[in-house]
Amino acid sequence: MPLHMIKLSVGIEDIDHLRSVQESRRQLPERAGRLWHQTRQTPRRAPELLDGGSIYWVIKGMIRARQGIEEFGTLIGGDGIKRCRIFLNSTLVPTDHWPRRPFQGWRYLEEADAPKDLDGDKSGADMPPELVAELRALGLL
């Protein structure tokens, strides 16, 4: 079973906004058309993440989407500090909305604990996150 990551998407309003920001970053010359997220620490469980893992994005307090992880890269910044680049698939997959409290960095997420993708059924995809959380707490979603 693949292992996943959870990451806060700070300053992002919704999935479309995340898609727009990522696409504009991807157009930068230094990105050469690649999409990545840079972080300070390299995951120790990288092989498990590369076995079909995704980053689950927390937007406005709710897990709302995921993106497949393609590979990891290492670079040394101008300040001499080693950093990790997580190269991502460009497809953002909407997921079931699950509430998450703020946290720093990223966290691992086991496959059994990951929210389901919203395929054809968009239960809650167009609703405000607060309403989805309340309906989920009541067992109605």
C-alpha cells in the first residue's frame, strides 16, 4: 500500500486557485515546465511515497485535493542549506473533504486513513468547507 503526505496549502482559497498558482509557477524559466514543492526535510520514507503516494492538500482547514508524487530531488541553497524538492504530477484530484487542524511542515498519511477521491460523486465539492465539516460531524456526508 502506498504512503501519502499531508501538507497545508497556505494562502490558497480553493482547488482552482491552487491549480492556477501551480500553473503560473510552472511557467517560470527556472522550473523548466516542472511542478514541485520545496521543503526543508527529505522524507525518510521516500521509497514508500514513490510507490503510488500523493500529497493531500489542506485548503482552508479541510483536505480538499491530492497530487501524485513523481520523484524527489535534493539541492543546496545559496545559504548552504540542503533542501528537498518533491516533484508532482500536474493533475489535482478532488477528494472527500476532511477537516484538519493546522500543523507545521508535512505529515505522513497511511492509505487506510486517506480520504477518497471524488470521482463522479461530488458530495460536498461545491459546498463551503465549514458546511461540509458540520454535515460530516452530523453523519450526513
